Amino acid sequence: MSKQTVEFAGEAVGALVPDNGQLRFVAVKYSVWSLDGRVFATPDEARKAIAALHVLQRRAPVFRAGGLPSAGPETAAASELS
């Protein structure tokens, strides 16, 4: 086994480094930081985890319940809220 670069959507997001017969993921992009240090059996297993993480991130809310959006025409001025 040798060190491998891992790409997602055409961008390098990390590397797989051999570690006791398995592969340790080293994140280089914030979008996959939660996988940093995780050990995988195969490169394909790591790629599936990265893809699943990106799907979850796309489903995250744009803003939290009770908050106002920070930009766009629907944003009310502070004077309009009182």
C-alpha cells in the first residue's frame, strides 16, 4: 500500500496513508474534517464516506429555526422588526 490522494468532485480533499494494513484518512479540506484520522479498509470505503458526508452537508439548513436569513430580498431591516 502506498499513500493516495483522495478527490471529490474534481478537488483533492485528503490523503489515505497506510497504517497497520489499513488506510488512515488525512483531511486537507474543511468539508471532510470530521473524517480526519478515521481508518478505512479500502480506498472505495473512504470515498463512499466522503460522498455520504457531502450529501449530509447539502441537506443542512441554511439558517437555524428562529433566525433570519442574512441576505436576500426577504431579509427585514431591524427597524421593520419592532
